[in-house]
Amino acid sequence: MAKIHIDDELIRHLAGLLRETGLTEIELGSGRERVRVSRSNLGLSSNPGLASVSNPTSDTVPAIALTDEVGMEHPGAVTAPMVGTVYLAPEPGAKPYINVGDDVQAGDTMFIIEAMKTMNPVGAPRSGRVEQVLVGNASPVEYGEVLALVG
């Protein structure tokens, strides 16, 4: 797998822009590399009828997803079957379905993607060990986006 250069200053700058502007996601791409910095609005209600907002804490760390075309070619790439919001655990505060280094069997649930108020499980494409998790909890995902790699 090709090594990706991570520019720490760029990541810090993008995270700062998220805080300053109130945006929830910034994506930047060049050539075969793409960087997406996103954060969840943990304090916002998902029900439009309820307008309660809590103050996010300053220690909120943005989720960072780094992907490139090499990850998509990986035989154990776990990809999003739809556009939606990915969750790493069955419910808030619960143990995540997977962690880096875990062994999984083909078909084991690795993530849940919420699309149109429906929770859709995403299974392991093959048996193996989880090499990387490329998304953060409650992150928006696009169809075909690489979520994790199973080796």
C-alpha cells in the first residue's frame, strides 16, 4: 500500500477552520490523495421539532479520514454501500464493533450506516485482521468510500 504523507499543519489549519466557521466537514484533494476533516454536532438534536443545542467542549477532536485510490484497490477494503452517516458501535457509549488488530470473519458487522432513518449493517468482505479504520464515529460517508481495511 502506498504511504500517504500527512501534513500536520494542514490538518490543524482545517480543524481550526471547522471551529471558527461552524462547518462540520472540509474536504481537500490533490492528485490521488484526499483529506477530509469532519466533526459531529454531538450537541444538536436530530429532531427538527426540538431546537435544543448544547455547548460543544473545547476538547472535541475532529475525525480525520485519509483515503486514496490504493485503499480502494485493497482486496479487503470495506466500502460504504450507500451515502449516510457511519457509526462504529451499535449505540452511543457501547463498545465499537471493531478495533484495529481485531480478527473478523466474512460477514461480521463492522459498521452501521444510517441512511434515511434506517440503520444498515456493513459486513466484513472477508475473514482476516482489521488493519485500519479510516472513518470516525458519526462521520458522513459517500457511496464507495473506504471505511476500513481487512488483511
